[in-house]
Amino acid sequence: MEKLQLRQIAEAVGAVCPEDRIIESVVTDTSQVTEGSLFVAIKGERFDGHDFIPKAVENGAAAVLIEHETPDPGVPCLTVPSTREAFLDLAAWYRRLFHTFVVGVTGSVGKTSTKDMICAVLSRKGKTLKTQGNLNNGIGLPKTILRLDGSFQNAVIEMGMSHKGEISRLTRVAQPSAGVITNIGVCHIENLGSQENILSAKLEITEGMSGNAPLILNADDPLLADVCNRIDRDILYYGIDSGTAEVRATEIDEADGATCFNVRYYGRTASVRIPVIGRHNVYNALAAFSVGLTAGMAPEDIVAGLRDYEPSAMRQNIVKKDGITVIIDCYNASPDSMKASLTVLAGLKNPRRIAVLGDMLELGEKAPEMHRMVGRFAGEKGIDAVFGYGPHSEQLLAGAEEKGCPFTKHFSDKKEMAAFLKDYLKEDDAVLYKASRGMALEEVLEAVHGIHAGH
């Protein structure tokens, strides 16, 4: 972050500045406070940042941003109606200080992997900032924006959502130079009611983009394929099956944990290699390739960036441990991402392919139907055994049994599941671990294989 005057911050958030000071960082966590920090007191469901103001000052905070009067902390206070809104307002003001090429990324599945691939590509063009971990909401996104400084040429900003209107607020902060929507699935259908409503919420990303900023979309997604008929904006489509996609993958070949394919674009062809497998990762790479083209990059630099891509922790990392091929994909789960990971597992040549699956959350009344559908998919793909953890996974196992999966077993306790798997798994097996983040399935992974998945 560039140094700011407290009076500048006060003007950005609509507060009165009682005394000017130099601010060197803006934080919401007292453990991150250093000399010259502005501490933002955020009210959460289980905590109130105002209670930690004395600790923030003790740690060196130069000023505090608050919603209500507190005992005199001994440093200047900026008082606003909502510190959450003020934090977003400050980040939006700060973003406008830079001419950085900003890519906004959203979608139901694949946001983080796509973000990481785009970052790998743009890093070949210049220093690139990206969203860390899951900091893609109303607190995390402004934290990312406030990490910008004059040394960054590019930024890749992930935008998550649970309800309508959230991406609208985030995109007005990030002000993307280009927007990417990976797909429209059923994540958050519990809150939004239908895929059409999810599409509408994702398209809010355009509300913070200038009129000439392009939108990059997956042409193989049936809902996104029709967006060109709904909005007046430059759209660049990528895909595998679609004959109308401007950027298209052909000759896809998976071997030794990597995928090679050709990208055909505007009458030209580039050969690409990415160090991961799965059709969904080809889509992610196509999105990143499209961003590189939009940024004016040479195709050889885009290809080199994709070759350098490294997957994030707990997102479809494939490792060998004690002769067993372990697919680590515990970060999150939806019906679409479950099917993508099961497809990867099914494509392996191991004698036994085993899926260890936990519940998918936030599916509302559709949860039983969606879990059974994923189970049927596992059976159809010829998965040799499916083990489930969590109440909804019973429906998943029932679906697998319907389609002929030879062995299924349900667990309501992770320790029991781990103990069983330790005895069941053997050399040359391939095993997938996947569940929604809230299921903490990595605990089973760590107990069985001694692999610390990371967060």
C-alpha cells in the first residue's frame, strides 16, 4: 500500500478528520497492526472490532475507523455509519489512484484456479497482484485492493457471492479492466432460487466495468452462451465444444499429470501445456489465454505463463504417497466441481479408483436431488468405491449404488472413516478427497496419509 494522509482517508469515507497523520497500512485484525496502521473496527456475527481498539493502539495503530463512540483510544478516530461500507468506499477511492490492468473473476466453479492461471499469465507481462486464499468478499476484496502500489502492472481480483447485489458492490470497488465469468452452476441456489437468478447476479460484474471493458465468457455454458444476445458489451468467448468460440481448445491429451492441447484463435494456433489434468482445467486455461490476448500479450508469453501455473492448496493437487495416487480437492464442492473431480479420478489408469466425498453445502431443498445426481455420475464413471461423510452424502451413496458402484460405505464420524481407509487403501490405488470447505475433509486426508493439505 502507498502511504496516505489520514485526511485523504477521511474524505474518501465521508468522515471528519480530527488530526492528520501518515497511514502506512489499513487492517481489520489487531495481529496485523504495525506502526502507522489504520485499524478498521468491523462488527461481525461473533465479534465486534470496537472491543479490540485498545489492543490495536497498543500495537501501534495511528488511527481508528469506528461506527460508535468508544473510550478515548488516544489516537484520531474517524466515525462513520458503517465501517464495512467505509472500508469498501476507501478501497474504491484507492483503486482509482492507479492505472493497473485489473481482471475481475467470478463464476460458480473454478474461480480460484482461473484466477491463479490468469495471474501466471499476466506475471509474464509485469508484476501482478492477486486475491489470496478466499479473500473474495466485502472484507477480503478491499484488503486485496489496498495491497496495490505503483509497482503492480496487473491485478487479478476474485469476486464471490451468496446473494444478489454482492458482486455489484464488489465490482464497483475493483473497477475491472476486463471481467471473466467461468460458468453458471447451482452454488448458492439456496439463496438465489434458480440458475437464471445466479446468472443475473454474476452479470453484476459489468456494473463496475467501463463501457469498453470486455467480458470473457465460457461459450460451452448454455446460460453464458446467450449473454451476447442480452447485453451490449464486447464479449470474448472461449470453449471446447462451441464452434463459435473465438478461443477454442482442440487435440486435448492428458498424460503424467499434465494436459497438452492446441488453442485456436483468430485463425492462429498455439500449443499449450498445463501441469494439471481435467477438462475443467482446460476451460480455466482458455479463460487465462483469453485474458492474455485482451491484455495485448504475445501468444508465446501466454503459453509460458500457463506452463508455470501452480494449483493452490487443497485444489486438485495430485500427489503420490506410499504408492497411492492422492487427489487433494478439499477446498470446496458443488455438483459441477464434484463431477469435474470424479472425471479426473475416472481418467486415471490405477487398478482401483476410490472417491472419499463429503457433503456439498448451500444447496437448500435441492440438496438430496443434487447429491443423488453426483452419486449416479460416480457410478456411471465406473468409480470402484465411494465413501461418504455427512448426512447428505447418504443420498450420494444411494445414487452411486443405483448406477452399479460395487462398494459404498457411509460414515458419520471422521475418525472412523480415517481408521477404515487406513486398512482399506493399498498400493496402486487412486483416491479422491472432496467436500465443501465446511466439512473439513482434509482432517481425514491428514489422518490417513500424513499429508498436511494447507488452507
